[in-house]
Amino acid sequence: MKKLVCDRCGLELTDPEDILMSYDGQDAWEAAAEARGIQPRGIIPCKHYIRCGGEIQIVAGDGFFWWRRWTIRLFSR
């Protein structure tokens, strides 16, 4: 499962509707960022962009949880 995470403040978007809406707004964000003279780092700006200045990026959602389940299983014996 994919999730979107802010690269500065760590805000996570995991709701499928939020993720689809983010992909829809990607072109508009890239055009606005290039008009201001900056290179966009992520898909869209963070909800808290004024405070944190971060952008939402794609992160694979299973990696950490797989590792956590494995360590819990290992140390619970």
C-alpha cells in the first residue's frame, strides 16, 4: 500500500481518496512551482506548507511494518 508523507514535518496521507486527489493536483503544483522559479520535490505541497515548507512525497507503506512485525515475532519468544 502506498502512502504519501511530507518530507519536512512527516504528515501522512493514507486515505485512498486523499491519494487520488493528490495525483490529480500534481500538474497544477508543478506548474505553480516552476512559475515561482523553484524545482518541485514532491507531488503536492504539504497542508502546513507555510509553516514547514515541505512537500508530499510517495513512500512505500509496507517496509517499516514488515520489519516491525518481524522484530516483534523474533523477540517475543
